[in-house]
Amino acid sequence: MKQAIIYALDFDGVICDSALETGVSGWKAAAKIWDDFTTSLPSKDFSDKFRQV
């Protein structure tokens, strides 16, 4: 059997900035795990701080 060629490209920060989407996805996952999350989405302040990390 011939092996397939796999290309893995990292374009984040070059073509697009996915910090907001990553932060929201992480927030939603954490909200399903921990009951003390009171909002379904992070605040703008939290998102801005997340982007700086």
C-alpha cells in the first residue's frame, strides 16, 4: 500500500487571527465542565486579556 502524503499547515496569525474563536471555544468547553460559570460567553474584557496571552 502506498503511503499518503499529509500536509499540515499553520496559518493562524498569518492569514487569520483565531484568538477570539479559540477563547470562546475554550470558555464553552469549561462551562460544560464547571458549574460556576455564570455566562455562556466570556466578557469583552476577558477576551481582550486572553488575546494578550
